[in-house]
Amino acid sequence: MVRALTVATPLVRAEGKVIHAGRRTATAEGKIVGPDGKLYAHATTTCIILDV
């Protein structure tokens, strides 16, 4: 969390993007931004890809 979301906060947008997708691992990032471009939250992740 970068800043709080309150009742007065206008509609926000969640964006997600895959940074890298390999054979066994993948990395991605996500963020929540307001209509004026203000950043409310951001995160990154690394995932292990398993065969089922």
C-alpha cells in the first residue's frame, strides 16, 4: 500500500503485467492507480510453474 483508499477516492483501475514467463518460473507485477495517475498500491511476484 502506498496510500489509503477511502470513500472519497474516485474509481481506481487495477493493472497486471507478466514480466517474464519461462519454462519453470514466471514473474509478474500489479498496481492500483487512480484516474489522475496516482499510485495506490503495487506488488511483484515470482511463480513456479508445475506440470500437472
